[in-house]
Amino acid sequence: MTMAKKKPVDNGFIMFDVVYEDGARSSNRKISTSELDPFAGDASARAIIEAQDRKIAEMSGQPRGPVKTIKRSGAR
């Protein structure tokens, strides 16, 4: 009798630095690697960060400006 192998769970995170069009910066924004689209790469991070910003704005009443750039934290 063979046992089925369980798919490994990815609990990792990737940190991103975000620059907004108004010049504001937000460093080390955490995104779960399981949320990122493996085919889109870091491009999928933009949609996730924008969704996070909308949720934060809804709770705080202070909206963020549009995202200008996103890059991995520590990336040069």
C-alpha cells in the first residue's frame, strides 16, 4: 500500500519596496509567496499591494496615491 505524498506548503514571504506617484515610500511590504502568480513574477505583486492599500484606506479613511514602482526589498 502506497501513501500519497502531501504537497509542501509554502509559508514564505517576499518583501517589496513601493514608491507612490506623490513620492511617498513604503518599505518592506510583505506578500506571501503563495499569493504571487509564478508566471507573472513580481508583476502580480502590484495588484496585491494595491488591494492591501485599498483595504488600509477603507479602515483608516486615508487613501494612498497610485503606485509608481515596486521592487523587491534589498534588490538593486
